Amino acid sequence: MTNIINSEPTLPALPTTVLPAITQLTNSLGIPREALASDEEIQYAWRDLPRELREIPESLRGELIARMCVAVSTGLFDGAMNYIWNAAILHLRDKIRTFGLAVVSQILQKDFEEKHLLEYQDSRLLELCLKLNIIDEDGFFFLDQCRNVRNNFSAAHPTLGKVNDREFTTFLNRCVRYALADSSSPRGVDISAFISAIKGARFNASQCAIWIQRLADTHSAQRQMLVTMVHGIYCDPNTPEQARLNSLDLCNGLPEGLTASMRSELINSHSEYVAKGYEEKHNASLLFFEKLGLLNILNESEQHSVFSKAVQRLWDVHNGMNNFYNEPAFAERLLELTTQGAVPETVQLEYVQTVACCRVGNGYGVSDAAVSYYDKMIQNFSPREIVALIQSATSNNNPLGRRITAGGSYRSNFKVLLGLIDPGSVPNVVSAQYTHLLQ
């Protein structure tokens, strides 16, 4: 995102007639000069003004900003506060319009049209901006403080007292920083249209790109809500497969990926399925995490379940009919799982023995189409998994050990398997057995 550098306006010097004129005015009215801002306060406020104005995009330096400057030049800080506050509120209203009144209506679950926006009091407007993430919590806190100051110390209402140049500059800074400095306005996503599109026909490339862009253009809070909604659609047992694929495409296509807060919300939804005993939704949710490469954020027992099932299915296929034809798909899936993080320790032994058995083959040979997947998994064996491999190969208490003891193609294929392992990765505890098996 390109940073826009705003120009700093060069304000004219205060005419030598302005400050004396204020004194003349108070004298003619017969009121103390101290009733208005002092010359020093006016000079300091005027000096600091360009620095604050610089942060306001040039497109927003309109009539209200000009009036504020005139008010500052004469020390009418209470009037200047009112002008800058109104400019901030008008800009926040524009941001809500850009976001989409129809989308706001969906989020609030009630009618929200232009008249409602105009009728909103400033306090409710700030609350709505916070809800829409147009301002963050810091912005809400400081702007709400400004609202209270404006109501009690500006020219908008009878005042409780006066503000000096420092207090005005602080007020101006907060209005600029949290309302006016950012001229960008996120566009909200029409939720009903979004859901209809996902549940409709399979996305083509252009359609998918449009919805991904709309997600990217909205604010983070709505984007997080929509991603959580996508997860719910995916996990619904009644959702057709094309909608599930659309859901995955959207999540995979987000330019910034799934943020930490999004992942946290997804885990919360996933945990709810577990807590409420929604087995179908829970299983679908596991697949959702797997497809997005997020298994590593699940807890250890969840990861164990996913890996264990994948290993068991590969073993069942290996021992079933047409195993040479059926093994590749299951081997590929297991390899994909291993790329998402380390195999849980609780399933490592089962994993190592299954992959090794499939790689050395059965009495009829090896599934050639699956070999590349097995080789990649073996090359990525951790030292702990290498120990499990060597110890299994030298024991007759498991299928791998019994096959190697039988000799023949089992033995020769196992030597090829060992050749895939870097000798430097072999732990000392099994190095002697490793050397013996290579002979």
C-alpha cells in the first residue's frame, strides 16, 4: 500500500493588526482582555496549526477547516473546536455511506437508511463506527473524549469554561488522527449476496477474484466475520460440494492469508462443534483445516486423530484389493499432511512402519505410482522417526521387521529405502544397526 504524503500548508503570518484589534475590541466593549485568549496563546496555536493540518488529506481541507483556521487566528478556540469536530463527524458519515447503508442494515439487523444516519447522535455514530471497524478502540476512546469536551467547552453549547491553546491543539490532533487523517473508506460486503454466491454454482476464475477483492477491500472485522461464516458453510452437512470448494477458494485467495485473529475464531467455532457433539461438522472442520494447511494450529489430540486416520487408511488400502492402483491417492494425502507440521509423537511409530512397509512392498511388489510420495516422506523422517524405523526393522514384532527378515525383494527394497536417509541424520543410538542393515 502506497503511503500518501500530504503537503504542509503554509499559513500566512498573523497580521500585525489582528492581535491589537482584539485588544481594541475588548476595550470598546468594556470587558477585560483576559476574557479572550491571550496574544501568546493565539500565536502558539497558530504556530502549531500547519503541523496538524498536514495530516489532513488535501481533499478534506474544505470550508470547515478554513473556518477553523480563521477562528484560531482570533483566539476563538471554542468555535474552532466546533468546526473541526463537525468536519470529523461529516467524514465519518461519508465513510459509513461508502461502507454501504444496506450492509450496515444487515449487520445491525434493522433498517438503516440515509435518514437514520443523519439522525444518529454523535455518541451513537462513534459506536457504529467502532462496530464497523471504521475506527479502532483507541480512536473511539479519544474521539468520545473529544465529544464530551466539544459538548461542554465549545461554541456548540453554553460552556463550562475556557480552553487554552494546548487543550485546543490536543483536541485538533485527536480529531485529525482518528477521524480525518485516513481518507480511505472500506466498502462493506453485502452478506446475503456473499452467501448466495458461495452456495451457488462453482466459481469461475473471474468470479472468485471479484469476491476475494471484495473481502480484501472491507475492514478486518467484517472480513473475519465472513471467513468464520465461510467455515460454517463448509462444515454444514447440507452444503453441496461446489459450495465447499468455493469456500476454500476464498480462504486460500486472501492476499494476507488468515490472520491470527481469524485463526482464533475458527478454532473457537471448531471447539464448539466438539463441545456440542456435532460429529459431522467436527469432521468437516478437520478437513477444512487440512485443506487450508492449518492442522498445526489444532491441539495435539486433534492432530493425532487426523494423522492416525490417514495412516490407517493407507495401511488398509495397502492390504486390500487393487492396492497398486489405490495406494497413490492415500499416500499423496499423507504426504500433504506431513508438510503442514511434524507428525505427532503419539502416531510416529505407526506412521513410520506403515510408510516403510508400503515402500518395501508386499509379495507382489510395490505401487510404482506411490513410490515418489513414500520417498519424500522417508527423506523427511526426523531423527526420532529414523530410530523408530531402524528399531522396527530389527524386530520381528511388527510387519516391517517380519518382511525384512523374509529377505528377497523386501530386503533389497529396504536397502533402497535406507539410501534415502542422510547418514548424518542417523542418531548414534541406532548407528550400528543402520550400518548392519545397509550391508
